[in-house]
Amino acid sequence: MSRFIVRETLIAGLKVIERQPISDSRGFLERLFCQETLAPLIQEKSIRQINRTLTRTAGTVRGLHYQRPPFAEIKIVACLKGAVWDVAVDLRKGSPTFLRHHAVELSERNSQLYLIPEGFAHGFQTLTQDCEMLYFHTADYNTDFEGGCNALDPRLGLCWPKPITERSERDNSYPFFTNEFTGIEGL
């Protein structure tokens, strides 16, 4: 029995993975990651970091963040508590879906993972209070290669499902894209 069902999105490389919990009267067992099963999806790379976040206030927007090569990363994202509207934006130079986004609701109830390839910006909005997220990363974080997009940039066409209650100073400071930005190179 496979513990995961992989679903493609309309953007190449971006996938939604449904975890298949095993349940009984005591509760459930649910696999969050399996190197053997998911290796083809992460291009045979290994998980370098696992991070957990807590966001207390509903309506908070975190992101949109990415890392440039050589620290570009594949992320697998899960919501362990609460619910979020999770967004990935294609920033790959030359991609036919450049600056397009795809969003999914991740929650503690729907058992979904979001696989975000290299060259995508990632962020989310909390739909509930006290949201806990878990991230699997295929590259180490490096502040010198970090980038970000302004979540309110009209070129991205994001319609956040709730009024935005909070954003970090750093996320607010990201500029809107100009025509000079043609994508992330070297992927």
C-alpha cells in the first residue's frame, strides 16, 4: 500500500501529495516523508533541513520566499495544526508559467503535502489561529542567496482569502517586480 497519492497541478513540477493515514479507534499513523517513495519527486536529493513554524494570528501572510542557486531548494510543506492557504509562484527563467501561481489549502484535516520545486517563491496565509507548519528542505538555508516577492504585487494576481492581519517588516519591504526581472537563472 502506498502511503502517498501524488497529484499534478497545472504548473510543471508543482505537486500536491495526499498522505494516506492508517486509522483505527485509537487514532492514526501518518507518514510525512519517505525517502524511497519520494526520491523521484525531489530529484534524488536528500532532505537537508526540517523546520517548523507557528503563526498565532489568523489572516497573517508569511512570504513569498525563495533561494537562488546554488542554494535553490525543493520544499515539501505540511500543515500540522490549523489551516493555511499555501501559495507557490513560478519564478523560473524561461518557464511558460513564469509569474503564475498555484494555491492549495493545507490543513490538519486534509492530509496534504505541497511539493514546491526549485525556482518557486513560497508563502501562505493562515486561515485559523495557531497554525503549525512543517517544512522539508533539500538545501541548507543561506541568507546571501535568499530572495522574496512582495505578496501584494499586482503582477502576481494573488487574491488572499482573508483580510491580511499581519506581515513581517522584511516581507513588507520586498519591492514589486519590474520588467527587468526575467526569472531565476541557473536552475
